[in-house]
Amino acid sequence: MASIVALEIADPPAAWAELGFTVENGVCGIDGVAYVLDGAGAGVVSWTVAGLDGAGVDGLPDGPSAALPPPAAHPNGVVALDHLVISTPNLGRTIERFEAAGLELRRTRDAGRIHQAFFKAGTVVLEVIGPPQPNGDGPARFWGLAWTVADLAATAAFLGDRLHAAKDAVQKGRQIATLDKQAGSTVAHAFMSPEPR
């Protein structure tokens, strides 16, 4: 089964430390995934996925592996990456290419102006979003990170006015809050309450 090993992020390590992530030697380790912070460019730059058949699936760049730091608590309460959001101008094409690379389509969802397709890479959900009809032939792109936190209220207290108010998530029984775009990261971040027991 394919699983995400590392994500290369175009943020300086200090930006993530300021947001409450524990960073060691430019790498943040969360639930078995290394987030390599290098400050070049913007957003999620590349991924390293073990067990994926083929490189550069639908234009998503492959990245380097990185040594995973020892497990550490994160002051912002993050415990895992819930899902990695990927956008595409052609959802049907991206689904086909993901499946050809060995990723299993779990389900699709019609959300009106966008449609969603869901895959799994290890413990991380890949949420692929695109228009109902193809809108160009450009590659898929990494869009954002949605984290699971131990206690969303505590995360909100830590981040203060950098975090927007929580609202009900699509996932039943969960809430989600998004990080303000001016909070210091070039990545779109969302923080989610744990799955209900």
C-alpha cells in the first residue's frame, strides 16, 4: 500500500515553529511523515510516497526522502495529517492516473461547484478537488494540509487570532478551523477536531 513518507514545504523552519510545530534541523516529524522545510517557492513543493508505481503522478513532483526526527509533541496540538488536498483542472484524468499508479479510489462527492475524489496513502486521505467538467489540461497541484489536533479549542487558544472560527466539518461529528493567510505560512492549513469515539 502506498504511504506518504515526506512532504517538501516551501516555508522557512521558523515560520512553522512560530505556528506551534516542533522543528528539528529543518524537519518537522508528525505521525511518521517528515515535513522538509526549506523556504524556497510557495506551498507544498513535492512529495515522497513509498509504494507508488511511477514518478510525478499527474504532474505532482516527487521529492527527496528525509530522516524523520524523534517523536515530539507539538505546542499547537497537531497529532496527524488528516488529509492532503490536491487540486486539478481535470478530475477524471487525475483519478485515472492515480489509479494507474496504484492508489485506490475510495469514493467521490459532488460538492456543487467542485467535485471531490478520495484516495488513501497510508493513514493520510488524499482529497482531490476539481471542477465538474474539465477546465484545462494543466497538471494537478498540491493545495493544502488539514491536520487532526488533540483538542481544537486548545489549538485555537494557542494560535489566537491567526485561526478563524471553527465550523462543522463535512465529516460528521468533527469541526474544522482554517489558518489565516497572513499567519506566516505559504501553505493553506486547516485544523480539525479528532474523530468522535
